[in-house]
Amino acid sequence: MRIVAVSTSSRKGEKKINREQATLVADHGIEGDVHADGTHRQLSLLAMEDIEYMRSKGADVHPGDFAENLTTEGVELHTCPVGTRFGIGGDIELVLTQIGKECHMGCAIRQQVGDCIMPRRGIFCRVLKGGVVRPGDPFRVISRPETLA
């Protein structure tokens, strides 16, 4: 499991630009990203496997095109329950706060292929411990919350 891409944007409603690195700030988000605001949706993540699925449907899409901050590989993010904690590299820690989101009307990807994966498979996290994140950094599940039977 690893980080495939790190992406930011300075304006809402646009694709994010892939970066060589970014700084995650605890209780805020990615330094310099328009969506870093200290809410429960400080950081967005999408799995590379989901981007590949959209490519199989005919979409010419790449990491950052879904406005996700971090593109991961090796874990089905949307199957993790709210409260799951993730680690990046040696120090960064995140907690999953939301799965999916309402799709923007007029989404270019939805118009192109009739579907968009972010509303169902994208996740949002709060930054518990910050640090510098780079493509290639290890990404892991630290813990999942207990489920009540």
C-alpha cells in the first residue's frame, strides 16, 4: 500500500495539480489547498484502483482529476468504516470522517462517461498528525473501529 499522487488546487471546482510533495497540517489539511479548512473534510483520498475502473469505462482520467488530495494504491478505501485510522510514512496519521459526497452538478467526468466514482468511493479524513507526504510513501491502515454486533 502506498501513496501514488499528492495533489492540490488553489480554487474550488477544478482538477487538482500533482505535486512532488505537500505538507499535511494537523487539524487543518494540506497546506495551500483550497479545501484545507479545519472541518471534518480536511483531506480527500481516492484509490488508484477506482481511477483505473473509470478508465475501463472510457474516461481519460488521472490522479487529481477527481479533486482528491491523495491517490492511494492497495486498499479499498470506501470499505473502511468511519473512524479507521491511516498512517503515511513514519509520522503522519489520519482518521476517516466521511465516505463519499454529493456530486457537483455538471461534473465533467459524469458528462463524459455517465458516471463519477468520487461520490461513492472517495473518502475524507481529518489530519491527526501532520508531516510531509510524497508519492511513493507507504500508506497503511493503523486501526479500524470495532463494529457492534
